[in-house]
Amino acid sequence: MRSAEKGILRRFFGKGIYPSQISFWLDFPLRRLILSPQKLADRLHLKENLKVLEIGAGSGYFSVEVARRIPQGHLELFDIQQEMLEKARRKLEAAGLHNVGFTLGDAINLPFGENEFDVVFLVAVLGEVSDPEACLQGIYKILRPSGLLSITEQPGDPDFLPLPVVRSLAEKQGFEFVKNYGKKKNYTANFRKPIRIRQDPHQVRSGCLTDRG
């Protein structure tokens, strides 16, 4: 067996970035029993005009349903493998969806603007990232105040992260926990980026802001 094939098999049974060569498993029909695209989209509380980022989009298993729910908005797919983005592109084009962009890159260095997105979501991805804290720090920057961060973890994933770990990582970066759906090994955790109210330094110095207890 060639070394490349051995590497693919090792990843299929072990940790790391999921190889595009076996992406057909991501579209296996029985996956709907774990979490269907419709149920995941429900958990994102989407509105028609939102701008959404999917990190680690893979072959676009969830992307089609999300794009359908934001017809006046925009879905940006982000993945570290060009082959995955091309598979997702073909799937979305076949569905007649054109409100989608495709960006190649590493999740520890997100190439987007500050406060650019309304929703950012990851499905069975955060544990694959080489530096989850850096990834979440980047998401905090590009997510608008009150924007939603949604992290889903699924059973059978060798990079699975338990909910307490995900909460700790997200809250460390300043996110506020909102709600979780599902069970211990198959869950979605939603967080918000809080709205920070800046105090006027001049008012603070002049004593205008006082505690009226």
C-alpha cells in the first residue's frame, strides 16, 4: 500500500484533518440520524439577510440547507483543503444556490474583517484545528457584537471535544454561553459575542458616572 493511502486510512481511524479523498463518507445518508442539515440550521436561528461563515465546511453537507435559509444574505465557506471547497461548490451550484463564497485557509488565521459576520458555525471541526484558542480569538474578532457562535461536536469523531472543554475555550475568549442542544456526545453549543458599552473617559474622570446604589 502506498504511503498516501496509508495516511488516508490513518486519518479515517485517527485524529487530524479529514482527507478530501474520503469525503463521500461525510455525505453518507445515515449521518442524518446523528444530525440532519435541517436540524443544524434550526439551531443557528437564521434570518433571510444574515451573513454567515462556516468554518471547516468540508464537502458542503450542511452548507446547502444553510444557504437556502438566507436567500438575501451570504454564506462563506472556509476550509483548509481546496478539494473540499470544489466539492462543496459543485453541490451548491447543482442546488441552484449562488449566495455563497469560498475561501481557502487555516482556521487559526481567518482572513476576514472585524465584525463582518452575524453567525459563525463549526461542525466537528474545532478539535482538528492546530490551535483552537487562536481560532476562537479570530472568530471573536470577525463576529459582530451580539453575533452567534455555534459549535457542534458529534459522536465517532476522534477529535471530539466535550461540552465543558468547549465552554471553557469559548468563554476564555469572551463569548457568553447561551444554550446547548442534544446529548453529551452529540451536541451543539451556542454562544454570543457580548455588546460592550464603552464608557466616556471624560465623564469617568469628572465624576459624572457614579454608583447611585
